[in-house]
Amino acid sequence: MKQISVKFCGFRTKDDVKTAVSHAVSAIGFILVPDRKRTISLLQLTSMIPLIPKQIEKVGVFQNPTLEEVNNAASLGLSMVQLHGQETPAFCQQIKKNKQIPIIKVFSEKEIQKIPLYEGYIDVVLLDHSAGGTGTTIDWSCIPVAKQLTERLQLPLWIAGGLNESNIENLIRDYEIDGIDLSSGIETNGKKDTQKMNKIIERMKQHDKIEQ
């Protein structure tokens, strides 16, 4: 069985990025949505991107951006773009045409039936709350429906929303998913927590051993 992708998101300091890199996570995300508690500037992004090796995806998270905003950030070394708003299939197509960069598109539980509209324009489906970064779980009962659609479209299905060391085992045991995405689940008092990152990675390593 293939390994489940692990994305840690919402990084704001070089030290936290270095910690995530040491665990060889699949992807590291940076919030480029204005006025969020984990938002960073393009200058900060420029200082952290070089710390991440080529094999780890560097993801810029946007919400209803302009094409220019995506292009400017992507030119700094992002390897993936995550769209967390009401971006249309046509907008995703424009990004592909301009930058040819892989796209993670976020869908809430109420938007799952829209997934097929994005066929050919996105590369990963991520289920999360429409707001994102809330620290609350989504309704996992919607996962099987989403999985049917993503399998038909041959797209990976990632899950976010309130994931932490205490519930990821149940998630990956009960549902056939391709990736997990954590932000608040690897934080304590709003700051990245090395111990929590360690525990998540250790749990995923144990899962991979069992599945081999």
C-alpha cells in the first residue's frame, strides 16, 4: 500500500521549518491569505523556501487570490498551490496555463459534488472547512462519497480539519485516504510544537510499517 502523504501547514519561523524538514514530511505549507493568524509575507516566504529540500513540496495557501498574486508567490520557489476559496475551474486552468504548477483544491463537506467540475485542472482534492485553520474536525461521514469521486478522477484525497495525534489513527484506519494536513494539530498556544510534530510522524511511521 502506498504511503500516506503528510502536510504540515501554517509555518512562520525558520526554526519550525527546519524541524518539519528533519522529519521528512511530504509537504510544508505557508499561509499567504491576508490577515490570518498564520499569515506570512512574501519576504518571509523567500527566507524559508531555501530551507526545504527538493523532495518536500513547498505549498502556498491562497483564498480567492488574483492570478498575479499566485504568479508572484509561485515565482519565489513554491512547488504547489493550495486554493482555499471559491476559485473556479477556469481560474485553476489559468494557473496551469501560466505556471504549470500542481494545484491542491479545497472543498468543504457541502461542496463535494463540485469536485468533477475541476477534472483536468487540479491535482489533489483536500477536504476541509471552508474557513480553514479552525481546529475543528469535518464530518468524516462525507469521506466515502468524496473518495468515490476522486478515484474516478484519479486524484489523491487529502483530509484536514482538526486532525491531531489522538484522532489520525482512527481516520486512516477507517477511511482510505491519501494524505493528511495539519496546522493547529501540531501547535500549542498558537505556536508550532516539536513534540506534537514528532508524535504525528511516529504514528504515521507505525501505520506504514503495519500496512507493508
